[in-house]
Amino acid sequence: MDIATTPADPAENTQIADAAPPPHAPPVIRREDYLPPAWLVPQVSLDFRLGLDATHVLATLSVQRNPDGNGTSTLRLNGDQIAPLAVRIDGADAEGWRMDGADLLVELTGEAHEVAIETALNPAANSQLMGLYASHGMLCTQCEAEGFRRITFFPDRPDVLSTYTVRMSGDKAAFPILLANGNCTASGEEADGTHWAQWHDPWPKPSYLFALVAGDLIANTARFTTMNGREVTLNIWVRPGDEGRTQHAMDSLVNSMKWDEDAFGREYDLDLFNIVAVSDFNMGAMENKGLNVFNTRYVLADPETATDADYDAVEGVIGHEYFHNWSGNRITCRDWFQLSLKEGFTVLRDQLFSSAMGSEAVKRIEDVRVLRIAQFPEDSGPLAHPIRPDSYQEISNFYTATVYNKGAEVIRMMRTMAGPERFRQGTDLYFDRHDGEAATCEDFVTAIEDGAGLDLGQFRLWYSQSGTPQVTAELTHEGTRATLTLTQIVPPTPGQPDKQPMPIPLRIALYDRETGKHGGEQLIVLDKAADSFVFNGFSQPPVLSINRGFSAPVAIRFARDNADLVFLAAHDDDPFARYEAMQGLMLQYLVAGVSEKLDDAAREQGRAAIGQALAAVIADPALDDLMRGELMILPAEAYIAEQLPVSDPGAIHAEREALKVWLGRELAAQLRTLHDRAVAVPYSRDAAARGARKIKTQALVLIAAGDPQEGARRAYAQYSAADNMTDRQGALMVLASLDAPERERALADFHQRYQGNALVIDKWFSLQASAFHPDVLAHIEALARHPDFTMSNPNRVRALYMAAAVNPRVFHHEGGEGYRMIGNLIRQLDPINPQTAARFVPSLGRWRRVEPARAALMRSELERIAASPDLSRDVREQVTKSLG
């Protein structure tokens, strides 16, 4: 931790803990208690003697008293599960040092000193995958958020910026490639079979951006010339044999660098840019300065092993980590409460990049779907928090959809209100003002305010208030005047019972029913609890298209009849609004069905409207297939549940599946024709072929729902004929849910075909765990005993158990077996990898929003976890908040 375990010297702490925390509970760290560091570390020299089982580290810190600090003589150096072998001050053995819990305290006089510390590590024993750890014979690091303190003692906080010089030495046969941040300045070999390399990063950075990689690697190398003529060498390092699957990642990197120059004026600033793919990794990727470390799933891609979605994910994550070079590295966070400063902004940047590289409309729909499935439930549950939190116990628990995805939406709203050009003026000002600094969210908002000429005083509430605003709309018509009345409520969330109205920018259009046209889109801003907006020139009631492009991350409550939704699904020229109309049509029907508000006549009418709209989507020649595929997807069960104060997961699942069955039967001929057309399109990576693959799978899903035998026949034929992973996985996904002989044949073939390819075998586990097969629980239990399953690899754990946790047929099994499965996993995984274990807790924490019988089972499982001795900080915080 970066706080003292005793209150001996609270002035040295980044934040101050609550007095007398309850037993076993970690201290609460509060944003309001921030204090500048007492000592700065302008320069760091690190010397590593590398070994898988034993690595020796000598850290030499040039420390200076901070003029903005409190003047204390105590230098607090954070540690975690390490011990000092030696401590020297200005070259002499130090006597004035002591341990305070895990931290090393050194007493200093004067203004500047050199502090040298030796530590010894066992990377092979580091199952937490934080700090320096071993992965299949290679060494690598992960230091965000607080992993550097597991390597050496250091003021491990983001507002201590240092330039790093790193020397590494090790056995050349074991570690032929030696990489660190910055540029390689020297290298050499020794007579004993070891070799060494020295790296220097000229840009000051916090310790969480430090990186080191050593191992047997091979690079795909390219060159990039920046807009001002700097020649940059680009390397994507992978294990030998994987280099053939890196070209898409390299193309994505080059495209990212060029796009960031054009869209944000940001140029790369080193001579080297290295990416390393690692198979054991807690996260997706890490933006360490000049040396990005990636989970292999976001680097390796070819048609045989990666789906179209995998290709998109590689492109998006490559872009995200590259864009961090400015929005995260050159300007970093003052403290971890400002995490959305870098993550929310960078998510927006990667979303805009991916939109520019592909379909803007489809990308927007995909981003909103993720927000609604992952972030909206977070906002309405016990773990709700603002995008700039006020307190935490374990910082790794705040790498959340709220900080990332809602953070991006909040910044997107500023862009919407300012317009792209003025928003760019604001970001240019932000980069100019704060380059080389550890900044705050307030610094960013002020720069946008000044550069774009906006008044964002009230808008700052988006940073401090949690919860998803609920906007109720009512449209009335009298004479030639239409009046739109809007009200907003921000629901109570933990610690925030009362909320203030927030500015909500809504893009709207009013359609003429006869012509199917509108007179132009308008931007209105609801900044009061209630307001009315008047529009003239309508001889009859218009049709309202609201929150076009999802201009605000809010839930819209607007009572509309099926005719208006069918009209918008057919006529709306905003792609997201058209998608929203289709979703609204289905959502309205499903919620009413679950709530038992549909009689036979209403059920028939609702299904007919959905069938009519979907038939129009299938037949519309003006639609591209990528968009057509989005319009064919039913609302997710998690999003349906969000529409209800208390949900019955079993009823939601049954109602949604029944609609799929009805659509599959009602539209059987159209769906088969659509599938046949898509099957005939040959593989390529262009938009038309990708769209064909998308509708192929979506048609297959509905065909199999309406006629399982025909679905199994077509799915197995698609699987057998597939020349790419998108088609093969789509077919296997459908087969995995069917009780048909083709299922077992395809699953056995898939495993045999890809045995040894870890990323594809992850798919094999995930497809079975996410299936709606009647025996899916037994299948998961068998998979947990499979020789290919391991608890030590986060990707494999997520592939099996995260798929189970989001599968309503598994997780919400009425007997509670799914809850017990996830609870047992958390207890088993916590001692091995607490960060990964903690990510399974929120699924159980939703118990208050579930019907009473299941809620009691979920709560009971949380109580069993809470009673476990020696829980990690990560898990205990999540469980405590979920129960509180």
C-alpha cells in the first residue's frame, strides 16, 4: 500500500487512512486528503541481474526535497512483499532507516541525496502477475497501479516523475532479448555467457509506467516517419512461431500513429516503439513508455484463428495504448482518483480512431452496447461510483466500466457541445499546458472550457455524481406547435442520496409522418430538473428521434406506441437512432412480457410489430450488412434487467428465448434466404465480406431458435466449410447451445484442430460456458477438470468462468449452483491472483436488483466469501461494499 500501517508520520502519506478501521478491513484512502510528496526523485538508475527464480535489483535514487512538500526529513519508500538487502545513503551504508509495515523509511537531512537499495526477487513465484514475474520462460513487468513497489522500494505514486536509466544482464541463451523503456543506449556480451543492455528514457514518468521484458522473442519490424521527420523503428515482439500473426497489429500501430497526428496533432517522441505480447497478463495491455506490454489476445490475429471481432479488438487496443503516449504518459495522473483523466480520454480517442478506420455507425452501437451491459448495472448497484471517485481501499478495483467507458462518454459530451473543431482547440491547450506534469480531471475540464469557450461549471457534476440519469420525455402537439417536456432524475447511489440536475446534451430531430423527413437535427441541453422546448411548423404530431448518436449516457423514458418505433426503425437517418428504435420495439415488448402486462392480443400485436420491423431490416437494400447485423440483435438480458426495479432473471431469459423462437419461425423463409446469400460471399477483410459474415451468424441464431434441426444442419455445414475463424466460431456458438449430435462432433474437431493454440482453446472453453445447452452446468464442471484448464492463467480463468458469470442460464440457475460456482472460484483464486478474483465479485453484488429467492442465495454466497480468513484487499473491498 502507499499509506502507512501506523500513524507515525501521516504527512508522508499520499492520503490519510480512516482511524481505527474495522478488523481485517484495509484503510480507506480519500481524495480530499491528498498531500504532495515530501521528496521528489528526479533520476532513477536500476541495475537488474536477471534470473527466473532469482533476480537481483540495485536501485539508485537521486532524491530532492520537494519545495511544495511539508519539510519532513523522512523519505517513505513503498514496498510490497520485498525486503532490503542493503541500504546506502550517498555511497555509505545507512543507519537511519527502519521498516514501517511493508514500507522502508529513511531519515535524511539537507536538500538532496543519493539513496541506493538492493532487493532480491523470485519472479517464478509471483502468481499475482504484478511487479516482475515469469511467463513461460520470459520475464516481464506490470506496474500499474502499485506493482513497482514489488520490485524495489520507491515512492510508488503517480505524481513522482523520474527519468530512468536501466541496465539489465542475464544469461544470453535464456534471455536473448533485453528490453526496457526508452532507447537502447549500449549493449555487450561477457565471457561467461551473459550479456547486457542499457536503456534510457529521457521523458520523466511515474513508476507505474516502468517496464522490463527479457526472453526469447522475435520481432516484426517496421518504420514510421513522424510529421516532423523523426524516423521511428517499430517492433512487435512475440515468441518464435507467432510472428506470422502480427501484421494486423503492426498495421494498426502505423494507422494509430498517423491518425493521432491528424486528429489530435500528437507526434511520437522516441526513436523506438516496442510492443511485447505476453500470454500471462491480468489486463488487456499496458502503455509503459515506449515499451507496451500486451496480452497476446490483443496482438495475434490471422483469419484462421481470429474473428472479425478479434481483429477489431486488436486495432482498438493497439490504438488505445499508443494514444496513451500523450494522454497518460506525457501527461499523467496526479493521484489515482484522477484515473479517468487518462483512461476516459484515451477510450474516447480509441473509439474515434476505430470509427475512422471502419464503420462509424456500427462502432457507436457497439460502444453503447458495452456501456449498457457493463456500466449501467455498475451505476445502479452497490459499487456505483463517480468517474472521479472520492475514496477507495484497493485501487485495482477502480479499473471499471465507469472510469473507462462512462468517462469516455462524459468527455464525448464536451465534444458534442463544443463541436469537433473547438474541442480540438481545448485538447491542444490541455496538452500545451500540462505536458510533463501529473494533472487532474479539473485541469482537463478547465483546458476544454478555456480552449473551446464553454461554461462547464455545472458540467463538473458529471465528475462527482454517480448514477445513470433518468430522463423522461413527453411530446405534445397543439395547432402547429410541438412541445417537448423533459425531466431528469439522478437516482440515489451509495453515499450519494441526493443529486443535483446535470447538463444533458440531447441531439433530437422531429419527423413528419407523411414525408418521413425531418427539418434538421438540433442540439438541446437539459440543465434543469425539468424544462420544455417548443418547435413550430407541425400541422400534425411529429415523431420524435431523441438522444441521436447516444449524445448523452442517460436512460430515456418515453412512452411510444409500436407504430412510431416501426416508423423510426424504417426512416430514421441517424444509424444509432434507427438501432435504438429497433431495440426499443423489442425492449418494450420483452419488459411488458416479463412484467406480465401482456394479454394474448397485446402479445400478438407486439410480436407482429417486431416481425414487421425485422422483415424490413432483412429486406432493405439500402442497408449495409454490418448495420443490418446490428439491427438483428435482440437486447441483452442484462439491459432488459436494468429496465426493472427488481428483475426475475429466469423470466427474462425465458421471454427473450421465446421471442427468438417466434422470430425464427415467423421469418424462417427470409432468414434462410439471407443465410444462403451470406454463405456465397467469399472471405476477405473488406466491409462487405465482414458484413456478410455478421448476418450469416445472426441469421443462424434465429434459424436455430425456430427450427433446431435445421439450425444444427446449417451450423454444422457452415462449420465444416469455414475458411476463417469468424464463420467457424459463429457456427460453433450456435451448435454449443443445441442438444444435437453435430454439437459433439464440432467441439471435438475444434479442440483437436487448435490444440496448443492457447488463444483459440480459450474460445473453446468460452463457447461452451456461454451456451444455453440444458446441461451447461455439468459441462462447465467437466471443463474445470480438463487438462487444458489452469487457474494460473487469467485468460483461461476468464474464458471459462467469466463466460459462466454472464450466462444467465448458468449464473442465475434457480437452485443457486451458479452462485456457488462463482463463490468457490473467488475463494480458490484469491490467494493466487486477487486482482482477477475480485472481478468476479460484482456479479454477486447485484443481489438487491434480483427477485427475493435468488437474492437470498446471492447474498449468502457473498457472506460465505466475507467469512473467509485472509481475503485480499481487492476481494474484501468488493465483498464488503456489495453486502453493505
